[in-house]
Amino acid sequence: MMTYQKPFINQPLLVGCVTLLLFFGALNTTLALDDDREGDENDLAETLGTISGVSFIIASIYILLFQLQKLLRKREFENKLVNQIKTGIKFFLTKFRKPLLITHYSAGLLGLGTIIIHGILFLRQDFSTVILGIVTTVLYLFYFLSGILTKINFPFMKKHKKLWKNLYKSHVNIIIFLGIIILHLIHLGLAD
């Protein structure tokens, strides 16, 4: 009879290390691309904006996989490849749920922190760019806070089940997620 052996590397530790490697890789790439523009006073703000964007993308991996699984869950397909992909996504989310959630939380927090500092450093820019950046940040902050409020069991949330349900639905709503992405792309277009 075989006994269960713990894995050699702790999965959350592995995911955390991969997240840090992605983060520092994005930072290094950004700094390497900015070497040709010496003397630009907004380098730090642009770098923080890039880090925030990469963090948002990393935090979105869990969201995209979860939404894809939700979309495919109750459907049966005649194509074997699609059914294998569906089974693979379900297996991956079941096996790596905890590390993916840790990555989701840490990348979301990192993204929120860097986007706020990025916005403060860029407050002297064009008015429309600043307003779009503030709106994007407020939506992202709402997204972040609704996730925190639904994950942590606050005493007042236990009394108000309907509030918890509405916050959770707004946090997993794909329309708000796409709205943040679209507003951010418009913000980037106006900034350049």
C-alpha cells in the first residue's frame, strides 16, 4: 500500500516565486525599454503604471479561467478536444485553486498599490487623462474592496446576506472587469 507523500515544493510558495519572477521580469523589461529615453522625469510613474498593468493581468488569470469554466460547465460538446479542454480547466482549477487565489490576491494588492502611486505621480498631466485614470482607479478599488469584503468574514456582513451577495456578484461580474480594461486602454491611448 502506497502512502501519500507531501510535494517537495509548497504550491503557494511556488506560485509566489513565479509571481515575483513575472513582476521583476516586467520591471526589468520596462527599465530596459526606457534606457533610450534618458532625462524623462516620468520614468518612475511610467514604470509603476506598467507594473500595475502586469499585476492586473496576473490577477486576471484566475478570473479568466474561472469564467471560462463557468461558461463551459453545463455544456456538452461533440468535439473531443473541446471536452478535453473543459476537463483540463476543471482539473487545473481544482488542483491549483489555492495557489491561484494567493496569486490573485497578492497581484491585486500590488496592482492597487502601484496604480495609486502611479496616479499621484501623474497628477500634473492632461486633465482628460487624469480623469480617466482616476475613474479606472476607483473602479479597480471598488473591484478590490468588494473582493476583500466578500472573502473576509466581517461581523456586519453576516447580518446582511443580501449585501454580501450583491458585492460578490459585482466582484465576479465580467462586465465590470471588461469596463476596467476598456477604460484603461482609453487612458493609455490618451496618455500617448
